[in-house]
Amino acid sequence: MRRRSAQINFLHKTSYSFHQELLYHGQSLYVPSIDRLHFTIIQELHASPTAGHFGIKATMARLATSLFWPGMYRDTKSYIKQCLPRQHNKPINQKHLGLLQPIPLPNKLWEELTTNFIAHLPSSYGHRVI
């Protein structure tokens, strides 16, 4: 009996409520943490043909109109960062780099010496740069 009253107090303080045997957070339906359920919901609202692979704000707006779960923004952001069609089709937000400029040729042998470093590679025998 004591546990039930503590549960009611918890629901009252955090604006949770039951309606027709469903749990709501404010006006939004509470989605429980069931394996892959959050992923499936985000996928449906982001990657379906009618959704259009919009960004985090648009997908969150569609989710938040009727659903709620703790960590919803984090889950949505994680899913959208991994969405390959969105990565391939999103616009480039950089200035055009311009035309390539030719490198001037040296006049004598060994007049100029250059080296290239490839960095930030996965570690191989303790080395990360070529």
C-alpha cells in the first residue's frame, strides 16, 4: 500500500498521468525502453519516404508532438548522425575553394624539398603517422 502512494506522488510531481491504460508525460505518450523501439520510431519519422531525411530539429519536432522518452534528443541525434542518405545528400555549407593554382617549378635540383605527413591514423605498433 505504501509503495502505491509513493508511485502516485511521483506521477503527480512530474506531470505523468494515465489515460485509457496508457502513460502520458504532459500531452505526449510515454514510450517505454523496449529493445529497438526507439530506433524504429525515429527511423519511421526520419527515414520513411514521407519524412524526407530532415535534420535533428525537424525530426525532433515531429517526435515531440506526440511522443516522449528520457534521452529522446540524444537518441535522435545519434541516429541522424549515422544516417547515410542524409550524409550523402545534405548541402555543403562552405565557400567554394576556387581554382587550383600551379606550383612554381624550382630552377635547380634540390632547391626545394617537401614532405607530406598523413596523421590521425589508427594505431599500428604504437605509430599513428606516415
